[in-house]
Amino acid sequence: MALHVWIPAMPQKSYSYRRGDAQIIYDDNLNAIVIDGGEEFICDQLISFCKSHGIKHVTYILSHWHPDHDFGLKLFLESSIIVDAIYCPPPADLKKTRDSDAAGDYSRAQSRLALANRYNKKIIYPPADQYMVIKVGEIECRIWRRSVKPSETVDYQVNNTSMCCYFPQFHYVTTGDTINAFDTFLQTKPGKIVIFKIPHHGNACTTKPCELLKAAGAKICWYNHAEAAGVGKL
């Protein structure tokens, strides 16, 4: 059975125009994982894709609590697509940073999860510094979350704890924003990496994830812009 990845059409990346790590991974039986629904116009494409391709249920993975990543969760919950489960970092992590943005991120996270609770959705917080393996239809996904470090007190901390998702069946990694999380993730020796999706901060991160991924053996990358749009069969 083939696995597929679809990434919405997006404008060329820029720091003033963010869009999360929006994508859908699905199998031939239309079991699907959505990662970071992104901003409204991006998430609308994801929802439309699900509807036009007969995908009625999704598992939602939220890499971290930044608005261009978590806004799509609200839209999916309010859509006709059924969200079977939500995997996300615990909002309590946000209280461990003194950054001025953290309070707003925490408030928004509480609002998103309150909405999920109103819809009786299952919410799972993957444990820090270890893998949580989930299976959605024929898709295996290994979620890895970096723990919050007490010495980190700025907004980057939210990026630092971005959840990495590794799909061993096609050696694919997707990384949220990932400032320092990916460096630690690689130290776990997750398995062979061939394909990766560059986070929208690209190599402007402190650990330069693109360079790390190439050093880990990755050969193919997708970027968050229109040239990456379309359905890929892997």
C-alpha cells in the first residue's frame, strides 16, 4: 500500500508571512495524519483537500504552540472532518519560560484545548525525550518531543521543544520549527533519513537543521512554498 504526502500551495517563505508545517500524510484507505494546520488560508486548503479526496477522519499532530501552527487545530475542530485524536506538547511547558510571548501562547493553547474538550476529543501529550509510536491505518509515525530546559527563557524555547515526526516507512522527517529540538532528536539515532521537510525558519535556526539533516544522510527536501505543492506518492 502506498503512502502519500500533500503540502498546500504557499507563497515564497518569509519571516513576515508564516504558515506552520502544514501537510497531510495519508494511505490508500484514506487514513490520515495532519501536521500543523497553519494559518487560515493554508488550513482551508488542507480541509478542502480532505473533503475532495474523501478523507473523513484525521489524527492531528501539533508540533508546538505558535499561532501559525495551532490556528489550524481550531479550524479542523470546527469543520466537518472528524479529528480522532490530538497529539501536542503540554501547555504547562509554556509556563517554564519567562518570555513575554509565552503568556499569550499559553492562553491560546488553553483556548484550543478547551474547544477540543467541548467536542470530546482525545488529547495526548507525548512524553519528553522519548518516542511515542502511533499507527494510523497503514501509517507509522514516531513522535519525539524535546524537554524544556530550565536555562532557556526566551520564545525560542517553544521552538526548542517542537515535536519531530519520523515516518520510518519512507524515511521521512518533518520538524515543526525546530530550533534545537532536531539536534537532540538526531542523537537518538531515529533511523535512516532520506526525505525531510525544511521548517519555515530553515537554516536561520541556531543548530541549522538543513545542514544537520544533510549530514544525517537526507537526499530530498521539501520547502514551505508553492514549488512544493501537490500530491507526492512515495
